[in-house]
Amino acid sequence: MNKCSAAILFAITCMLCLAALALQPPEALALQPSAMHGILRQGIEKAFNMDPLGAGAQFQKAVELDPDDPTGYAFQAVNQLSIAETSFDPKQREASREAMLRYVSETLARGDRRVGRNPRDSRAWFAMALARTAKFRWAQRQKEYFTAADEAYNLWSCLEKVQKEDPENYDSYLLTGTIRYNLDRLPELARFFSSLLITKGDSRRGLEDVELAATKGDLLKELAQSELISVYLNFEKQPGRVLPLARELQKKFPRNYNLSIALASILAELDQFKEALAIARELERGIASGKPPYAPQLQPRHDQLMGRIYFTQGDYARAEGYFRKSLSDTADYNARVRVWSYVRLGMICDARDEREQAKEYYSMALSIDTGESVAKVEARKYLKTPYRAASQQ
């Protein structure tokens, strides 16, 4: 159950927002959908531009617009989870986790009442899927794997109902697609149990679902596009396919340092090192300024990005220095950075034919408690078969 839960976590780690508009009384139908949609859109854009407090204020407006609608509460739940997972303040993280659980309960209570009156209310089912996404991640973080498995099962059931009742809800295909795609990448035994609990892994269909959401989605269109960037960069190894998309999103959301890091990584993989380094240096200036959303705690991510750029150039000495520097911050919020740095250090050792040291680094990456991740998939692969640079093949 641990592996299965971790896989689903990886599939939905980037899910910041899933939206639904609950069915309304006849007198509200003419006005509320457009009003609610506008409020949610503003909240999503603020969240994407690294302004979670501003996003929360917008989602609270959605709650106040119709206190009986589960949608606003669902968005608040995911937004609070996002704050908990990105905050550098332990007290803030704990307060946001507690707030997330309250909003999940509010969402499910209102959603259950809606579907009790109308079982075909796809909008209410969608809101509950969003809340269960947040609850699943919390349970996995707490190592409550039976709770996580239960939430995953209920999440998938909600999504099935959404797509049955409203097949043109293209936003929903983002979540089903990421789940299908990543379940297909699990070891055979984990795939078997996942197929019993949720659904069968299918990378081709999963990618098609995500692409559908990225082209026809509404509120989640940009999120689906960012997921495509991650998939083609990290798994499909086709960074050139998403370079225009990465440029477009980074230009639209310039405060989102995650998009800047992704764009620089793509450019490095395409040997466009000058532009990649320019983005990295701009990120460093932002960190030095300390102006939100930048903070000194982001320095390890910058160091890792610089290491990746030099690694791709084949400058292993410089790359190694940056990767080692990124390991100096041992805080929980930088755990995934450390995983990647250990993997890259292992790859450098393999390139130097230092196999035993490489295996030690891969093992260190796998020992860090972060749940499933792209980096851990790479660590397992190279632990079995040594990494070979293109020049060595």
C-alpha cells in the first residue's frame, strides 16, 4: 500500500487547483456560474503567480458567494495545503494543515448534501475530488497509508462520476491522465495492486488525457500545460516539444520561479546554455533581494539548477560543486532538492567509472523520506544499470 499511495502522490503532487460549480436553484442559474468562474479564475492566477494569500482571499469570496456550494471550500483546502508545503515557517505549515482539514470536511459535507439531492451533480463530485486530493496528500505525508488508500479510491470514484455525467469537463482529464500515466511507471507488483484499488496504469492514454486538458481545459488549462512540461522534460525526454509552451507560461507568470527553473532546465537540455544561465542568474538576483515570492531558503534550488546546467554541458567539476553546495541545507522543505543532487552526483561518478561511489549516492537518494518522485525513479534505474553519458555510448 505504501508504494501505491506514494505513486498516486507523485501523480497529483503538482495539483494546486481542481474546480467545480455546484448546481444552483433556478433563480441563481443566470448569474452565479459566471460570477463564480471569474472569482475562481482570479484565485487560480494568483496561486500560479506565487501569491497563495491573494488566492485564498479570492477563494474565500467564492465561499461567501454561496456558502452551500462546496467549490470554494475545496479550493481553500488545496490552497491551504499549498501554503503548508511551501512555507518555510513550521508554525505556519502546521496551521495551514489544520485549516486544510477543516476545509476538506466542509467540502465533503456540502458535496454529500448536493449529490444526496441529485446523484448526477458532476460539479459537486468534482469539488469533492479536489478535497479528497488534499486529504490524500496529507494522509500520505502523515504515513497514514490506509487513510491515503481510502482517499485515493474515493477520489477516483468521484472522477469517474464527473466524466460519466459531464464528459466535456476537460479539466477532469488532467487528474485522470496524471494518475494513469504515473501508475504505468510503477514496478509490476505495485501496478497490480494499483489496478485493483484505482485503475490500470496506461502511459499512452494518460498522456492523451493530460494533452486534452492542456488544449481544451478551462480553469485547469495552465496547470495541465505545466504538467506536460514536466512529463516531456523528465520522463519522455523530449524537452524540445514543450519549449514554446514553457516560454509562454513563464512569460505569463513571471513570479513563478518553478516555471523559470523548468524553462532553464529545458534550455540546458537543448544545449542553449547562455539563455539557461541568464535565467539562473535572474533567479539568483531574486533570491538575494529577498522580495516575495523569493526567499534565501530557495538558494539550494538555484544551486541545483546551476549544477544541472553544468552537468548537461559535461563540466562535471563545476556541476559537482553546485550539487554539493545544495546539500548543505537539510531542512524538510529542501528534501527533494537533496534527492536530485544525490542522483546527479551518482551520475557524475558513473561517468567517471566510479561505480561503487555512484551506487552509494543513489542509495542515499532513495533513503530520503520524500515519497515517490522523478528523481527516485532515476535513482532506482541507475542503481541497477550504470548511467552513461552520450559520449560514452
